[in-house]
Amino acid sequence: MTASPASPSWFVRSDVDGFLGLALDNLIQILLIVGLCRSVLGYPDELLFGTILPATGLSVLFGNLFYAWQAMRLARAEGRDDRTALPYGINTVSLFAYVFLVMLPVKLSALGNGMSEEQAISMSWHAGMVACLGSGLIEAIGAWFVEWLRRWLPRAALLSTLAGIALGYISLGFLLRTYAQPVVGLTVLALILTTYYGKLRLPIPGGLLAIVVGILLAAMTGLLDTDVSVWSRQLDLVGWHPPMFQLDELWQARQQLLPWLGVIIPMGLFNVLGSLQNIDSAEAAGDRYPVRSSLLCNGVGTVVAAVFGSCFPTTIYIGHPAWKAMGARIGYSWLDGIVVAVCCFLGLFGLIGQLIPIEAGMAIVLYIGLVMAAQSFQATPRSHAPAVALGLMPGLAGWGSQLIKSGLRSGGAGQEGQPFGPELLLNLQQTDVWAGGAFALEQGQIITAMLLSAMLVYVIEQRFLAASLMSFVACICSWFGVIHAWRFTQADTVLELGWGVGSQWALGYLLMSLVFLFAWCLSRQSTLQRERQQIK
């Protein structure tokens, strides 16, 4: 007798643990959205809870339902009951990249040009939606070209660029906040390190324990705001907030696309290749999902977010083998999508954010940054480590330039009577702070990191002609201002596009290209001489 095939179920008991873990991941991302949109961007609650979060919840629901259906379809086709759906949620790196590299610069530039706060916020939101839409389209189109992209982009160039953003905008930022609130921050960090890196087994997920302990410590140290009026305002946000089409807003924002392609295109490529790696990871764990449809859904989910007003792409998460090992199957995916969406539609994250201060969960985000930085070294050949290190630097420089400008603004610079100008560079240079170089690396930092890292990979492999080509691409990008070229506004530095605006950097890269071309000629000549000697 032959055994009858197993019957897969839409929900099993062990899906609870997987749901808690995945929901916690998405909870942290949404709390970050709430915190950054309120404190960094100054968005009103009407925009945040009435438009952005409902669109975000819809995109999370869409993807999780698809990947749950996909897992069930695979399980039924194979007659198995142990298939685990691909984990899915908000993209952490894109979240920070779009806030700090697109939305904040647009707002500051608008304010510097004399626009009102309301106008600046509108422009910033529009830019974020366009960036999200562009990323989703690249992800969807990339589903047909992903293998070619994987061959063309060195892994060191891809991962080091992500790691630079992770270290600067994610890890270092939250590490500073950890030491500003050490009682809560360090305790929660210890729990995360012990459970995530130390693999300590506890009755409840380590991340959930860290948040509970963080809430208790925040309440004991006065970080948890107990003001009744504040809680009342958060309670007023609770209500039905259905996602609404924002096609008119997107159309108005179409002119915002071109200036930010230097961020949108690389982030779209990262999401495509990063999601592919996570699909490969799932296959290694025993669940082989079709690549094209998986990536296409990932891109469509991001497009859905943008069309309904969100600025934040979604992605296939890393960690499928971990969810599978803890027993999660199909139910954890669709349950996460429904719970996150309902909380977004009902405006509950205002209350949740009031209950869970960012200090209670920031160690989890710090951990994510560490994982990304470590992976950039672990997942690349050891000989490429210098290229990874080089690729980290533009992201760190971009983060540092934001600190410089924030410090200048807090000191009174950037106001109508004291606008940013060349004299600031001279004053900083006298203290050995080369702000001009930081501002140059900030503009187009993602493309710069990819090009520099790829350039060094090719040099290490003695593929000097390829390195010369990378340098020439950097030369062209610099000449048109896609990277490096910048100008002052009243209170910021912004990208400057145009013919010849980055000529000084273009000349530098052109000379680099010639050096690598010369090295290729010498290397080729040496190879030909060895071949002649072997023939003789």
C-alpha cells in the first residue's frame, strides 16, 4: 500500500510562533514609519493615519495573501503539509533611504525656497510616493531580467552599498539613541543579542520579550508618556481609515521622478536581487517557489502601496529557513497580513506607538543593521573585503553630512539672515572637517557606492578593462550631476543636475579610467609575453 499524500492546512498551531515573529517585524517597521514621519518629516496625523498607513497596510495584506496562496498551491501540488510561505513585509532599508535621501531633502529644499510648511510636506509626500512607485515598477520589470542583473552586479557592490546605509542611517543612529537612554536601550540590546545571536531558547520570542521589558523599563524611567491628553489624541485617531486611490496626487508628482532616479533605481535593483536571494534561501530550506511570479508579486505589492498613497516599498523578507524551523507554515503569513492591515485601517498604531516607545524596540532595528553589515562581508569572497569596506563609505559619509547640516541648523545657520554658503565650508575646513567632500558623497551616494565597490572588485580580480569602464560610467554620471554635484539652498545642500555641473569629479574619474586602462594594457602585454615564451 502507498501512503496517501498529506493534506496541507491553512493554519496549524505552530503558525502562532511564526505570526508573532513576522508581526513583530512589521510592527517595528510601522512604528518607525510613525516615528520618522512625525518627528523627522513633521507630517500631520491626518496624512499619516488617514492615507499613508492604510496604503501600507493594504500592500502588506496583498503580498501576504498571495504568498500564503502560493504556499498552499505548492503544498497541494506536492502532496505535502510542511510548506512555509515566503515572509513578506515593509522594506527596512528603503524606509530609511526614502525618508532621509528623498523625502527629507525635498522638504528642506522646499522650505529653503520659501514654501510654507504645508506645501513642503505635500512635496515631500509626493516625492516619496513617486520613489515608491518607481521602486515597485523596477521590481516588477526586474522579475524578467533578474538572472542577467545577478551576473552583471558584483555581490560586493550590491551588499556593501546596503550595508553602508544600514550602518549609517540605521545602526549608528539607533546606537546613539541607545546610549542616550542606556537603562532601557542597553537592557533591550542585551536581550536581543542573547536571543538572536546567542540562540538562547525562551518560552516566548526574544523580540517580543525585549519589547515587553522595554515597555516596563520605559514606564519606570519616565520615557513612557502618561499624559492623559496625549493618549486622548491618539484615541481620537482610532476609526475607519480605508485606503483610497491617490492617482491624482501621483500624477501631480510626476516631475519628482527624474531628480531621484539615483536613489530609486539602485533601491529597486537591491529589492529585486535581495528578494531573489531570499527565494534562493527558501529553496535551500526545501521550499522551491517560482522566481518570476514571486518577484512580480513583490513589485506589484510596492506599486499598490504607492497608488494608494504610501511612500514605503515592501519586500520578501530574509529568514524563511528560521520561520520554517520554528514550525510556521501557511497561516502565519495570511494572519500577519490581516492583523497588520486591520490595525492600519482602524488607526490603532497611534495608540500602539504610544504604548511602545521607540526605545523599547530600537535594538531590533540595530540588530537588522548589524546583520546587513555582517552579511556584506560574509556573503562575498574574502579577497573582495576591501571592496566591501570601500562601498560602506559613501553611505557613512551621507549620514555624516546630515549630522553636519543638522548641527549647523541647530546653531542658527540656514535661517533667512544666515543662509548656508561657501563660508561654512571654510570654517569647517579649518577644524579639519571636509564638509564639501561629505556633501559631494551624499549626492547619489548609492550609485557612488556601487560604482566604487564594483571598480575595486574588478581591480582585485585584475579585470582592469572592466574597472576602467566602471570609472568611465562614474565620469558620465558626475558630468551630468547624477552623482556628486550639489549646490546650497538656504538650509540644505541638494542635487544639481545639468550639463557639466560635476566637471571636477568627472575629470577625476576620467583620469582614474585612464590609469586602469593603462594597467590593462600592461597586463595584456605581460600575458602575451608569457604566452610567446610558452610557445617557444
